[in-house]
Amino acid sequence: MNEAADAALHALPGDKIEGRVFRRGSIRTAWENAVERAGLDGFRFHDLRHTFASHMVMRGANLVELRDILGHADLKMTMRYCHLAPEHKRAAVARLDGLTSTQPVDTSVDEAAGARRADAREDSATPGRSPGTW
């Protein structure tokens, strides 16, 4: 739990039962009333786990971290919880922009490095074998 959530929960009025934030049943009633007032048909408290998982991944958490936080035994289950926003998917695909550019690429540095690697292979080749063969 992050610091802001922890502070908000500690600020709630009423007695705190050891190990629990809410008294048994009190959160369910509050949740159902809030969902009804907001007009959110079919929205369950458990849906917040999916929202949490999605935002964690979109903010850079990896799936192993998220699996451990959610308490899942299997990454397949964790992946079922992650729903990426369309703009997040577009941004991921946009990382390929420029990959197939029609502009010529300056390879002068790469050519020099390639020549040095070829020289090193020839120097280390076993007699009787061509460089790069086993």
C-alpha cells in the first residue's frame, strides 16, 4: 500500500481491529451504497483489483512484481488482471517508429567495428578450420 492510501485509512474514524482496516461488513455496505449512488451497474469491489493491476503495469511494474503483490501463484492469473488502456498499447507499438525508415543509416562506425571483429576471429581461428565454423 502506498503512503497516501495508508494515511487515508489511518485517518478513518472509529476503532481499528488489529490486522483489519474496516470492521466486518462495514465496507460492503458503504461500497454498495456508493456504487448505487454513482449508478455503476454490475461494478463489484473485486473489480478494483483489476484496476489496480492495470495501473501498476501501465506505471512500469513488471508482471513478477505484480504477481507477488496480488498474491498469485501463477503469472497466467496475473496477466488476466492486466487490462491495458488503448493509448498505452498505441504507445508501446509507437516504440517501433523509425525502425523501417527509408532514410540511409550511417554505418561508418559499425563497419569499423565489424572489421575489428573479423580480424579478431581470424586471429583466434583454430588451424585447419575456417573462422566461424565449429
